Amino acid sequence: MIKIIIDLLSLLWNKEIDKETFLKSFKSRTGCDLTEDFLNENIEKSIDKKDGEMIDFLIQLGFIIGFSKKSIPVLCKLLMNNIHHKHEDIARILETLKDPLSVESLYEASQEQYDYLDYDDTYQFARKCIKALSAIGNIHAVEKLNLLTKNAIPEISNYAKKELLKF
């Protein structure tokens, strides 16, 4: 299925097809409708199989059709899973969804150091998690931001302090 996804995404990115044609082609080539339920089910299967490459592509497909709050559990699970490379994208999705159910995962993830992000000495992944906590803005999220102001890494602490100024 990865080959089909890559081929169709390439056509879409190169503007050789539009979104509607992409979705029709996806269904005709895979036999499946590209829905959020399809994504969530296949993300769960990919987690079980430890197939990070497939997860990366499924998240890209999610940007095409969109994620809603019903994807929060699987997105939170992915945020704490190190088999893929879409942590920053997931944090950004959770920021737009602003669901209180993601607070704990965002807080925990903000302190993770994933190997593939070793180059990032400005802690942009942590910053995205902190921005998502700020977007949620409930008391639990603000408590987590306060905890992050005490983080030993100055950049993370400063990002949290900056977001707290908004409250």
C-alpha cells in the first residue's frame, strides 16, 4: 500500500491531480475509502507492527482529509512512540484540536528527546508541545506549563514562561 500512497501523494503534490481525484484514485487503487476511521485503524496496526514508515505516510494522508477529536487517543499514543518521525506534525495537529485529553501526552512529549531530532538544539518539538498546551489553555494545561518553567533545559523553560504570559 505504501507504493500506492507515495504515487498518489506525488501526483497531488506536483498538482497533477486535485484532492477529489486523489480520493477517488485512492479508493479505486486500494479498495478503501480514505476516512479518519481508516487512518486511525491503520495507525493502530502500524504501531503494533512497529512500521514507522507507514505511520509517516498515514499522518500525511491525515493532513489531506483532516483529523478530528476522535483521533485524539491514537495521536496521543503516537506522540509518545518513537518508531516514526512525525512528532512535530502531531503536536501541531493537537494544537489545532485543543482537546484537554491531550494535555498529559503533550506535557510528557515536551520532555522527550527523540534520536532523529538530535540536530534540533532549539527544542522546536518541545516548543510545539508547549504551544499546544497553551492553545488548550485549561487549568490542567496551565499547571503543566508551570511545571515546564522549571525544566532544566533553559529553552524549554523559556518557551513555557513565554506561553504563560498569555494567561
